[in-house]
Amino acid sequence: MMDLSTTSVIAAKAYKYKAESLVKDYLLADSYVSYTAVLGGILMCKMVHDITHLISSLYYKGYGSLTKIQKLEWNNRGMSTVHAIFITLMSVYLVFFSNLFSDELDGPVTVRSSNLSNFTLGVSLGYFIADLAMLFWAYPSLGGMEYVLHHMLSIISLVYAIYSEEGQLYTYMVLISETTTPGINLRWFLDTVGMKRSKAYLVNGVTMFVAWLVSESYYTLVGGYKLKIMHRLQVIG
């Protein structure tokens, strides 16, 4: 028994060492961070999709009466809501609170990146790949060609930003617009469950209108900031 127990402990330690080496040398290595993030984004989508299905089945009685396509879109919107919250929080942090794109650092902000910024974009890339696959699988139930083109352009932009490590500041500025996605999804949920005339639906509409005004103001400022950066680059050049 002692020999068997000792052998099991040695084998467990060996597997643990191999797992730690795999994570350290490959999954979290600088050259593999983006690939790990993409895989993580895809797995996150699958997990959130399944959790949305499980929670909705347990706590919303009307979920069972939805059509197959409605259930698919319901779970898909749960997935997009989680992604929107994640990418909005990370974009706001990287653009406004981290020093990655700070004027205090030397060099143009257009060519700055970090492991964290690459990882974040990789997770978002994983989401868009997973969501595009779902669009094709259920086409056109989850969205027509305009959604396909939107996702393909998003994927191309993210791939370029990650692997060229250029323009990540602009990419994050655009991704902040995902802040409106949870409100759009909530509006769909309320409409689907028959609460279109409820106070919650009205509040959601007013909130989205205000968010639209804020986003318009934000992108006006972003446009001015882009011109300012281009002017600086011309001066440097």
C-alpha cells in the first residue's frame, strides 16, 4: 500500500509540474498570450451560453415556451452582454486609467501595446469568432449579411491590432461603444417576455437615448483627439 501511495503522489506531482510548465512556457508566454486569449474568449462564450440556458431554465418559467430560435438568440444575447461588460470595463481602464497610452511616455501612442492589451483584444477576438460561427450556423435567424460583415470587419481589425501592435488605442476607443450592448439586449429580453409596455421597458428606452447622446459626444471628442495625435505625428516626422 505504501509503495502504491508513494507512486501516486510522485505521479500527481509530475503531472502538476508538467501542467505548470505548459501554462508558464506556452499559454502565458509573451509570444502565446494572444492565442491563449482567443481560445479563452471562445471557451468563455461556450460557458456563458450554457450558463444562460441553465439559469433561464431554472428561474424563468416562460423560457420553456420559447421557440428553438428564440432560445438560441436568448442565450446568444446573454453571451454578448457578458462580452460587452468585459470589453467596456477593460477598454475604459486601458484608455483612461492605465499609463499605456499616457502622454507622459515617450513615442507615439499609435504603436503602443502590452500583454494585458493584447490579451484583452484576444478575448474579444475569440468572442467575435464564436459569435460569427453561430451566425453562420443559424443563418439568417440571428442576423443577416450586415451582421456577418460587421463581425468579419471586427475580426480583421482585432487581428491587425493584436499582431501588428499598432492602433490599439483607436481600437479600444471604438470598443467602448459596446457599453450600449447590454441595454439593447435587455430591450430585446423585455420585448420577448411580453413586457413591452412595462416601466422597465420605458426606463430602458430613456436610458438608451441618453447613452446614445453620450456616445455621440464621446465620438466627437475621439475625432478631435485623433486629429490632435495626427498633428503630433506630423510634427515629430
